[in-house]
Amino acid sequence: MICSMTGYAVKTRDLERGTLQLELKSVNSRYLDFHFRVAEDLRAMEIPVRELLAARLSRGKIECRLSFNAAAARGEQLKINGDLLNILRELGAKVSETLPDAAPLSVNEVLRWPGMFGEQGMDFAALGLEVLALAREALEDFTATRAREGAKLSAMITDRVNAMRGIVRDVAPRIPEVQAAFMEKLRQRLLDALGNASDDRVLQEVAVFATRIDVAEELTRLNTHLDEVERILKAGGACGKRLDFLMQELNREANTLASKSAVTEVSQAAMELKLMIEQMREQIQNLE
């Protein structure tokens, strides 16, 4: 299975005291790069979730958001921790004596103080198993979206490979004929320019030039690299870096083909090949 580095998933889980939510999204990156945004009360779960994700993902800039939204409790269920409230009052009085200009705690701050509602407070340490279960669910959806996009990218690359094979297949048989015609014109021009030069010398110069514009080797290597692209796509897995390297090799052969071209047909073929290689390279940048 070939995966894109672009993906998205979000999962929620309703609990007795509130709702857990975990969101995953990713974009391209040369390496596996995690960015976590975790609620402070759930900070202890960052490392376990990171290890879970790293076991399945190999490349991409991954952003993970983990939050807990407490459910609104009914009034009759609330029981303020009187001892903690008295402690806060005493501490507040001491602070006011030492720092008269310090602002006192607001009602909202007091009510949000950890442990203010005694047994009603949330035991975030006990959420570990719930967080990991939620992370596994989100990861399944996340990898599925990356796999679907990866399949589309793989199909597009395969289409370009087939199109490039068609270009090579069409132009290869014509190269000897058009090059022979070009060489004959060149030979005649050399004879006209050199005047009384021996025909053997002209033929020697023509033969040297013919060697310089011979593109058979480049066409063979192009087909070999295209075979390797297809093999990697069929093998699947994390193949983005290997395919990117092959795009460099294909582009090198296409450039050589263009530089050695002495006829219009080969020049046009080289330009079309370079265009398709660039199209493939852009999409391969998205593969894991």
C-alpha cells in the first residue's frame, strides 16, 4: 500500500464527565515531524500517543490535537470542597497583606481551581486507556485517508510512465532514419565547404558526429528507469524517497537526450519526457 503524506482524521469519545477529542492532520515533510497540541491535564499522554503514531507512520509533518471538554454538571451534583475554599481564602488574605495591589482570585478562577468540587473533579490519570483507544481509532481513519490519496497518486504516476513509454516507443524506430537523412545533408555540406577535401576525411568527420548524436543508450536507460518506477509502485510501502531519486535519473537522461538531439523529432520527444517527469516529481513529493 502506497500512502500520501497528506491526511486528516478526527475522533471523539463521550465519557461520563465530558468528551475526549483527538484530531490528526498531516502535510509533506522530508522526515517524520510531530507537532502536539495537548490539553495541559492530558500532557502525560503525549509520549504514548507519539509512540503509537510513530509505529505506523514514516514521513510527514503530523499535527496532533488532544483535548477534553468537561460536561456541564447539574447544580444538585456539585459539591464545593469547603476545606480547599478556606485554604484559598487564607492564602488570599496573606497575599493581600504582602502585596496590597495584587488582584484577588475571581469567582471563576476559584471554581476552576483543581479539586474545588472534590469527588466531582476529573481523574485525568485514569483517562490513559481511553486516550490510547481513541488514538488507535483516529490513526485507522488517518492512515485510510492517506492510503486512498496514495492510490490515486500511484495511478497518476503509472499513467505518466505508460505515456513516456509510448513516446520512446514511437520515436525510437524513426531515429535511425531521420539521423541518416541528417548525416547525409551534413556530409554534402562538408563536401561543399571543403571543396577538394578527400571523401574519406568527410566520412570520418561525419562518423564522429554520428557517435555524438547517438541516443540509443539514453533510450535504453530511460526504459530501465521506467521499469524500476513500476516495480517500486507495485511493491508499495514508503517509497517516496526512492521514486524521487528515480525522477532525478529520468530527468538526467531526458536532458542528455535533448542535448544530443540533432533532429526535431528527438528534441520534441525530450521536451515531452521532461514535462511528464516534472509532473510525476510534483506528485511524488506527496508520497510517504
